[in-house]
Amino acid sequence: MSDLESFIAGLPKAELHVHQVGSASPRIVADLAARHPERGVPADPEALAEFFTFADFAEFIRIYLSVVDLIRTGEDVRLLTYGVAEEMAGQTIRYAELTVTPYMSVVGGIPAEEFCEAIEDARVAAERDLGVVLRWIFDIPADFGTSAAELTASVALDVAPPGLVGFGIGGSELGFPRSMFTPWFDRARAAGLHSVPHAGETTGPETIWDAVRELGAERIGHGTSCTRDAALMAHLRENAITVEVSPTSNLCTGVVSDLARHPIREMVAAGVPVTINSDDPPMFGTTLNREYAIAAELLDLDPSRLAQLAHRTVTASFAPADVRRRVLTEIDAYRPPS
């Protein structure tokens, strides 16, 4: 391990764009697959590695949904969520906003109250046992349309788990303009939830403009196409709208053809605030630590500037004030292993 990798490994971090199901490590998936062998997902680690191979975004979604299909009970939800927190603790992640898609589990037969009780039980245990503070962003799976928006808003606002801080949307962008989901974002924002949609990953800047103008986006998930529109980048900069960048994810889904050509350099040069995230780390064969190392290479960051990146991520979060102060203090006090 290089000195820089050692520095990153010990650096206290936050993560703002990471999916609950997409964070299921082979260990977690194997446990779930063993519980539900009838679902056809292999429990053997080598077979799982082959199973997780995909060529494009559409195939990735299919694999993602096959893992969703393993989550059949509240106990499965709890196992998954606590397992993800364990993986985070091993990377010195102190705070994370985990994107959760209740629609898939509730439609699959888990009552909304049971689902929320399971994630909350895992959240409390993760903070107590592991020192990892979790908060939730409930997202609409766009591919399932307005019925998914209605159910997601209902769970968010009627069940209202205490850890919920944000409302988002993911999945396909083509055929699902962000403006079609405005009424549900309006309801969520009126209830005090933050707006954090995915936008401009597989489409152009117009989707990001929609997310900002129609959904009141406070942060943008992915947002890689913003570099095609100088006015948009200026708007993001001037309004402190952070773009949650996930380099390896963009490579794996074909959004960029080469990491060396990733638009993050242009974003940073234009003053767009960015954070570094892992998105669906095991499915993309990455970790947050690795994404920090990639960012260091792309942006020529030394340890001091990597610490600034970690600092900026906390300030862009929706963490409670006491948690924010604690993590920022820990970052400021961090000294790399000698």
C-alpha cells in the first residue's frame, strides 16, 4: 500500500451517494442468496463474481434488481443494512447518507412499517456498535413511473422513519423526464426533506436543469453532462449545488469511456462543488477509498487536499449539527500513519 493509499485508508470520511442494495458485498449477497435459494442468485463467491459482470447500464439494472429480489423480509433488510455499515466502518466512513428504495421491497411484500423498522434498527445498531452514523435518502425508481413516486412519498411522509433526511430519484432518465415527478418532490420538500435527484448521467444538461428548476435540487447525483453547458456550471457554482461524482460507476455503466477523460476536471475548474462517492461499490468492484485514490490522480490531490475533499463532503451533507462538528473535528485532527 502506497503512502497516499495509507493516508486515504485512515482518513475519516463521509459519503453522500451510495445505494443500500448496490452496497451489498459478495458476503452479504451470499448470505441473502443462501436464505433464498429459489431466487436463482448464486451463493458461491466465484459464481457471484461472474454473475455481477455486466456490459452496459441496462444490464446493470437487471443485476441490481436480481439482488433486490433477495430481500424478502424485514430481517433481510436489517441484515443488508447493518452489513453495509460494517463495510463502511472498515473504510473509516463516519457518516453516510444511504439511498434506499422502499418501493421495490414494499411492492415485493414487505409492509412499509416493517421495512422502516428494519432500517431504523440497523441504523441505531450501526451507530452504537460501529460508530457509523447513517441517514436515509428515499428514492423513486423512475422506471416504475408515477405509481412508484406515490408509494415512495407515502412511505416517506406517512411512516416517516426518524433517519430520513432526503428525497431522490434514480434509475433511467430517458423517457422519464424529472419534471414528471415534480408533485411528489413538492410534497417531500414541504415536509422538510432535502431534494437530491440523480440527473444528467445518461442524458444531457437539460435533465439537470429540470432537476434544479422543477425538483428544487440541492445536490445532483452524477451530473456528468453539466460540463456541456457553461451556464449550468455557473448556476451550480453560484447556488452551491453540489454534484455527487462517482468515477468508477460512470466508467462501468459506459457514461465515460476512460477515467482519464472523466469530466470531473472540468467541473472543478469551473468551480462546481463536487464530492466523491462509490455509488454501488461491490457491483462496480470499487470502494470509497479507491474512489478517493482515483480522484487524487484525476485532480492531482495531495493528502492535504484530500482532507479538504473529505471536509467539503461533510459540509455538503445533511448530517445533524453535532455529528457534522464531530466528524469535521476528527478530519482536522487526522494525522496519517507514520
